Amino acid sequence: MAKSKIRRKKNDKAGESASATPESQAQKNALTRAAAKRKAPGRSEPKGPNIIEKIRQFFREVQVELRKVAWPTRKETVASTSVVVVLVFLISIYLGLVDIGLSRLIKYIIK
């Protein structure tokens, strides 16, 4: 019997939890339950970082993502803007002509 206690102590010192006996596992479970009962009611564990830390984390992540963006050159930006302005101008002329045509058609039908 003395040898089994010595072996168990050696196993505990070596950190071998895989060879834990059912008795020691039951003791661990009991200790865990007892610790849970000791916790004061109404007190909760911190749920994570506070709002200030969350805001800081958000801006850190934004900074990292902005470094990944492939920003266009000045030449590409001017070219894209020119295309947009020309298309807006052409579509506005088209819609203006359609509006004038439909309004004349409605006036003709009403008279």
C-alpha cells in the first residue's frame, strides 16, 4: 500500500494527468463544484474589454485594412472621374429629351 502512494505522488509530480485515478478525478470535480458555489451571487466575471478598448481595437483594425487597399494613382483617378462626368452629362441630355417628348405627347392627348 505504501508503494502505491509513492507511485501516485511520483505521477502527480511528473504531471501525468492521463493516469489519473477515478478517485482523483472525482475530487477534482468536487473542488470545481465547490469553487463555483463559493462565487458570490450577483457578481459576474468581466465580459471582455471595456468600450474604450473596443474602440481602440476597431481603429487598429481599420488602420490595418487601409494599408491593404490598392489606392489608384492620380492619373487613374482623373480618368475615372472624367468618364463619370461625361456619362452623367450624356444621360441627363437623354432624360431631358425623353421628358420633353413625353410632356408634349401628354399635352397633345389632353387637348
